[in-house]
Amino acid sequence: MLEKNDGQIIFPPVLGASPQKLLIKNGRVIDPANSVDGQLFIGVEQGVITLCAKEVPADFSPQEEIDATGMWVVPGLMDMHVHLREPGREDKETIETGTQAACAGGFTSIACMPNTNPVLDEESKIRYVVQRAQDSVCRVYPIGSITKGLLGEELSPFGEMVRAGARAVSDDGRSVRMANIMKNALNYSKSFRIPVICHCEDADLTRGGHMNEGAMSTLLGVWGMPSIAEEVIVARDIMLASYTGARVHIAHVSTAGSVRLVRDAKKLGVLVTCETCPHYIALTDDDLMTYDTNRKMNPPLRTLADREAILMGLADGTIDVIASDHAPHVSEDKDVEFDAAAFGVVGLETSLAVVMTYLIEKEILLPSELVEKMSLFPNRILGLAGGTLSKGSVADITIIDPNARWTVDSRCFYSKGRNTPFEGFNLHGCARYTILSGNVVYERKGQS
Amino acid sequence: MPLTIKHLLGLKGVSEQDITLILDNADNFYEVLQREIKQVPTLKGITVVNLFFENSTRTRISFELAEKRLSASPLNFSTSTSSVSKGESLRDTMRNIEAMKIDMVVVRHAAAGVPAFLTQCTGATIINAGDGLHEHPTQAILDMMTIRQKLGRLKGLKVAIIGDILHSRVARSNAWGMTTMGMKVVLCGPPTLMPQHPSPLGVEVTDSIDKALAGADVVMMLRLQLERQGSGLFPSIREYRERYGLDLEKLSRLTKKVLVMHPGPINRGIELASNVADGDHSVILDQVTNGVAVRMAVLYLLGGGGENA
Amino acid sequence: MKKIELLMDAQALDRALTRITHQILEKNLDLHNFGIVGMQTRGVFLAQRIAKKISGLEHIELAPGVLDVTLYRDDYRTAFKQPSVKVTNIPFNINGIDMVLVDDVLYTGRTVRAALDALTDFGRPKTIQCAVLIDRGHREMPIVADYSGMSVTTRSNQEVALKVMEIDNEDSVWLMEHEAGE
């Protein structure tokens, strides 16, 4: 029985606010929302942050202490693009296994996409997810679908979904094909102050494709999906957002053109935000040389020039969020010839380490920017109060060890999905502690 | 010097020495095909599976003939649909076949990368008979054998490959293999039937048939798949024929006497006029004969062997 | 490998071939139903020389055939790597004729066995006779040389190496031995 990364998910007897008084000492506290970055003590009582100071008051007397020497103490991380597969494909992942994977990855909250079976396109389906996730080791915020059944024809009832707990709408997995429907969706979303999250893909341009259209697809003899298929719809959705004054969030940006479009739109004051994924940060279509189906996803891995533009976009603030697009699959769907393999890779348990290895160590992002893009901004975009260590806020905290060195072994994952593009990679950094409402729900021992 | 490759998955990256070795052996297998008894006992007891997931009569028959002429035991496994829709995974299909104790697999599949995938599923020797839009190495080798047979050499010759390059694995294997052998290859076709990013092919690309034919020693015509007409890749067969079809009129404008080749099957009157296909420029039937010789050489060189590394 | 003994120099080689030629002519009286086939590689050159000597003596032009037995070996499955197939070309009808197979060295007899198999695919000669320059013993098959230039006792770690002017720039037969560790 493989010890999962030397880490352990700890289920407190009742997952609510922890009664324990917790002191986190000697850590570097990074809280950009409060412009904090320095050696500080964090104190937690009744599941709420009550102390953030250079010294501990004598009467604090904690029952539990965590020595965070050499580590970063940050607001609980949030992954706003996760596929939990439940309801419908519990063989691929359940809310239980998905939230455990998130917790082990250092996330205290996640937002899950509605392309389940049935689709989360009405109140009862949203409620189902909320209820199933109630005692999880990670907070789950459902995203409702834009259109009923993801069919792109009729709008889902945004109001009742929001009332049931949805924080945004998206037809992720596909674009809303008809521009007039998208325009209606954007207009309607304004009443609920929720963002419309866009999966941008012109399906006519990508039809039959399995990887990025480029020199690599020519070399491998695989039909390609051109970068313009994404850009054409990014442009459309930005312009519709601009016209309607609605808020739009571009999911999984993967091309240089998309980054440029978002950058220009922001300059013009369009209410657009966007996210990219760790695999676009670390990999390119060159990494498909061996037809590895664990590197097949949609949007696909792009060229070096696209990757460089993504890094630029992260560094200059064009890209607001890093989210994993965690998409677990069963092995039967991946252990086949490339053309027949399902699209999607898991990411919850490698996301943080990939960002540490490829962005922090390479000084493309500052630690405070990591916290912004993986905690503060996702919370803000979804209208949530998390992402800060302000006094009085819920004690959702992640303690990051930037010096950890470990090798990715998918057999150790909490996720049911083993389809990682980073198998065998030596990564730097991990979450040592994941703390939810003041409860330590995950602890990772050892060098790794 | 023996062959350095263990499988034949494609011609990209295969050395000049290995290609020459196959060609030299193929020439001598050609002699076997001229004998009265066109069979040698060399591969007796070796089982070869012809795993054809894509419909193909001529290539499969060519391989089967090569196997029989070498006294190997061929096993034919054909299915016209992908294994996935039949419910059995490719890996399981391969495992089941291997349980019957086979030595070599000749595989054709609509998905690129399948031959490489099979090398991970089985210990048998894998020969690629065409994978998706990727490679068709034995076709390119028989094309080169035919050219060498007729013109006495390969180095320095100019070959124009004309037609639907985008969907042609034959064009790609030839581009890579012929460049390795020191030949100059030009790919020609309408921009809609050319890969958007042709640089990995490493050869000149043009949409002008006159430019492609200028100075050519060999002209290889590719089949236009008529089913593609509705897909918007070219406006009409008439326009395609006019701009990219080969007929006596276009041939007569050339100063050299060129060899005319075609991997088959031919759409007579579309990419190739009948009188050219049947005329004295054409070596199309030689290609077919040489195909058996080349496949015999490949089976012979890759098969058998105790410690074949 | 190191040289042990010079078995034949150019002169001895030539005399041996002359004697073999005379022996062949003694036994094969009807040269119009007769053929010579040299085995790849060096047997080919020996066959050519014998054919030339015959034409000098009997004033009849004989075109020797060339036979490669690579495809008829018995070790395809176990061989480390496959040797290249070389040219086979027998430009005459072998049915009903007396024929002489010419090779440089007769050792285990397996090459001659393969040649007999190959020839069966070409037709049915009246007789097949075997002429070798050196018979080095260690037969593993019931094969006998009808004509032999020289018999030599050898060990299995030794080799008999024929060099011919046509490709090696000298005429000689050396007994060679594998050095320790080879």
C-alpha cells in the first residue's frame, strides 16, 4: 500500500470550525490582500484568524502549534476550474476523491464545472453537489451551466442556481455556439453579478483534431486544432462582454493570440479576466513526440512561442488566475491509440509544485503573485470572501514548503485519475499543511 | 553492417546505410521473384500477423505474398472499423494475438502512432504498413527501389510529388526517406491540400505544377480522394485536373524524359491521364512488383534472429 | 586473428585449380550438358578460373553461374543478425546436366546442404558434384567433396582464409587462429 506522498488526509471528528487554538509560528506570511509579506505569527481561534503579528501575546496559549520555519503561510489556495465527475462518472472521480486530491494539493476550496451527467443546469443539481460536498476536506463551489444540458440553445435558470450556491456559469467543454445566445447569457448574468466563464473554441475549426496544429502535428501525422480556433472565440466573447457590459472570465488560455486579446481588452476597460493552466506553463507540443495520451487535452499543448506569451502574460498581470482544469479519466479512456484517447489531464496534486518549479524558481512570478493568482483572485472573481489572512476571516490556510523536492508518481495520487502529464517529473515545492476552518486536514511529512 | 533498426515504424530518422541495405537486399529478392519457383524457405515457421484496421487490399496482398514467398505463415486480421467501436481495446487485441505466439506484426491503422504504441504492448517485431497521416515506409522504399532500378542511382535526382499532400503519408515517408538518400524532393498541391506547417518535412513546397515539374527526373502523382470533394478543400474535379493533373500535354513541355509513378489506386482521368498511366513514362506496375521484393527484404532483415537487438 | 601457416601461395593455388580442372574433365565427358556454379562469395572467382581453364583446354566457353545460399541457411531463427542477401544468377538450364558446385572451403557441410536445397528450386540436375579448394574436416552433415585442392587438419578456433586477386589483391590461403578473448 503506497504511502500517498508521505502525506495524510486527517478527518477531524466534525468538520466545522475547529475548537483548537492554533499558532503558526516562524513562517513567512504572504497575504497580498493586506500587503503583508514577512515573518509573522498567525493565530487561529474557533476557526477564525485572530492574530497576525510580529509577536505572540503572552495569553495566547495555543493547544496546537505548527512550526513553519522555512515555509510560506498563505491564504488557502483555490482552484477555480476542476471537473469532479460526480454525478454521472463516479468511476473517474467522486466529490470525495476529488476534494481529497485538492486538499493534498494544498487547496482549501475549488469550483467545479457543470459538465457532469446530468449537467448542473438547475437548482436541484447544484444542491446535490453542495450537499455531497458538505463534510469534505475542501470547500466546493459549483459552477452552473450557461445553457440547459450544455446544448447551447436555452439559458439555464441562473437565478435559482445562484440561490442554491452556484458562483458562476459556464458551458465548459465547449463554447456557446450561437453568438446571440452568448449575448443573452452575458446580459442575463448581470442581474446576478456572476462572471460567465468561457471555454473558447470554434468547433468547426477544431473538428477532427487531437493536438495543436503546427510543425509538431505535421511531424506526428495527427490532425491539428489551430490556435486561431481559440482566439476567434476569445475575441468574440470579449467583444460581446464589452458590448453588454457583463463580466467574462476566459478559461484555460493557451495561445499567444488569446493573451494579446485579453491584454488589449483590459486596456480598453472591458470586464474580462482569464486563467491559464500549469500544463501550458510547463509544456509545449514538442512534449507529444511519443504520442503520450497523458498529454492530450483541450485546448491542446501549444508551441514554444505560445508558452512564452503565457509566461509574459503571467508576469505582466494579463493572466489573473492559475487553475488546473483537473480532468480525471479512467485508464481505458487513455491507454489507447492517440486519436481515440479522451481529452484531459489531472492537476490538483501537481498544480502548486509546477507553479513553484516553473514560475517561482525562474522568478517569473513573485511569491505574492502566486498567492494572488492561486488564492486571492479566484476568490474575488467568484465573489467569495476567501483568499486573505485578514483578522476575522475564516482560517483557511495553506503552508507551502518551497524547499521540498519530490518526484511525481501518479500511483500515489488521492485522485482516481492517473492521467498526469508530469509523471516522473522532479518538482520543487509542496503544500505541507492544508488548514480548513482552523482544522489541519492535510499534513505532509518527510523530505518530499 | 547489419540493419540497426529493430522495427520499421517510419523513414524519419532511418539512416542512409539502413535504407541502402534494404534496397540492396530488395534487388536480390527481385531475382527470386523472377524464378520459376518463387519461394525460398527462409522464414519457415515464422508467424506474421497482418493487422489491418484500415481497409486495404493491395498493400495487404503485397505483404501476404511477400510472407508466403518467404515461406512464413501469415495470419490475417482485418477490421474496417477502429477497435474502440468494437469494444475491444487495441492493447487487448494485441495481447490476444500475441498469446497465439506470433513473431512479427504488419500493422495498418487510421490513427497515427499506433505502430509505436504496439512496440510497447508486445515483444514482436512491428512493421508499419501505414498509420493515419503519419508514415508508410515500405511504400517509400519501393518507390526508391523503382527509381534506382530505372535510373541507376538515387543521389542528386529530383522528385516532384504532386497531389493531396495534406492527407498523404506516402508523400511524407518519401520526403524523409528520399532526402536521406540525397535526393531533391518538391511537394506540390493546392494550398488547401498542403499542411499548414510543412517545415518538418524538410523539403520545398509549391502550389505550381510547372515549378514542381521543372527539372524533375521523377514525377509521383498522388490519388485525389474524391470523397473529399464536399469538404471544401478544392472547388471541383475539373479545376483540380486542370491545375494538378498529369497528362501528355504537360509531359511534353518537359525537356527530360521523366519517370511517372503512382502509389495506386489511380483515378484515371483525374490526377493521371490514362494514356500517361499506360504509356512508356509509367513505371507504376514495376512499383507493384518491387513492392513484394521490398517487403520480402524488410521481413527478412527484421525477422528471425536469436539476439536481434 | 593471427596467421598460423601459409597453406597455399599463388603458385600452389593455381596448380591446385589446374589439377581440379583436369579431374573434373576426366569425370565429365559431355561438356555440352555440363555447368559450373560458384558459391558466394569467393567460390565465384574460383569457378570463373576453373571455367577459364576448361575453355583453354577444351575450347568450349562455359559461363559459370553464381549462387547465394543466404536464404537457405538453417540458422535464420538463431542468427544474431541477418546477413545481406547477395546475387544469385544461374544463366543456364540446370535440368538433366552434370554440375559442379565450387566453393573455397568445405567445413561443416551446411553451406553445401543449403546449396543443394537452393538448386532443387531451380531444377533437377543429373548429378551435383562438389569442388573445394580446401577441405578442413569437422563435417556435421554427410557431405563429401568430389574434388579437393588440399585436405587440412584444423581446430575449431581456427579459420581458413582464402584471398583472391580479384578483390583482395593477392592469391593466398592462410590458416588463421582466433586470439584469446576474441
